Amino acid sequence: MGTPDDEAVLQAIFNPDSPFGDILGLDLGEETEKDEDGVFPQAQLEQSKVLELQGVMAAEAGDLSTALEKFGQAICLLPERASGYNNRAQARRLQGDVAGALEDLDRALELSGGRGRAARQAFVQRGLLARLQGRDEDARGDLERAARLGSPFARRQLVLLNPYAALCNRMLADMMGQLRGPRGGR
């Protein structure tokens, strides 16, 4: 059995594009994030988290209008909590409302002070939206901030934005494939 660092290397090699790619327990910013919600009244926080979870479940089921409603309720309950804005941004983006998603992400970053899990997720989302819009320099800036906050996914996206690193990664993947040998073999 390897160390957690060994597992992280193998994960990066064999699953380089897995979404958000975090390996449980290896999240660099994990320890500082546990206190992020400590400033909110416990009862309201719990209710807000339940609403957000219901929103996520609705979004995963394809019911974006219910998801947006639940995220909106969570935001009304705790308007100074960044997480609800992050979640609503994702639902808005899925609905095609990129401008609304960007507004929510900016608000999440403002509320989080650019620190913690909420900021990391907002920087990743905003960076991906910038990439989709062809604004690679803006994407690079947001992804660099997310990477500094501990996002392995953002680090991989930064590599993809670097054409030389992307070429090296492709060559490494090809070599690994050749080392594994032909499938369906002898």
C-alpha cells in the first residue's frame, strides 16, 4: 500500500481530467475551511444546508427551476453565506444564464473574502466560464487563485492552458499507454 502522496500521483496520472479530482483527505485547504460557517447561527445554518442539498438534488435530477428556488431560499435565509451563491451560479450556468452565474460567483467571492472552500469553488467556476468564453487570461487568473487555495482540478486546468505542458502530458499519457501494452492481448 502506498502513501497518500503516492495515491495522489497515481490519481493525477490515471484520471487527469476527473471533475474536481479531489482525493478524500488530500484537500490542502481542508483544515482551514471547517470554521468557515462558524459565524452563522447554528439553526439557520443547518436549515440553509438542507435547502442547498435539496437544490443540488433537484439540479442533479434536471429540475433546475426547483434547484434555483431552493438556492434562493437558502440565500434569503443566510444572505451573507457564500455557498448558496456558488450553488445558484452552477444552476444558472446550466440554465444558460451565464451573466447571472457570474454575478453570483462575484458575490460568493466578495462574501468569502477570497478565502476558503467557497472561494476556491467560485474561482474554479468563474475560471471555467472564462475559458468557455475564450478569455484564457481571465481563466488563468481565477484558476491560479483556486490552485493556491488547494484545488487539484484548477492545477490541471492550468496545465491545459499551457500548450507546452499539455504536449508533455499527452506524450506521457501515450508512453503510459504503450507501457501497459495492447489490450485484448494474447
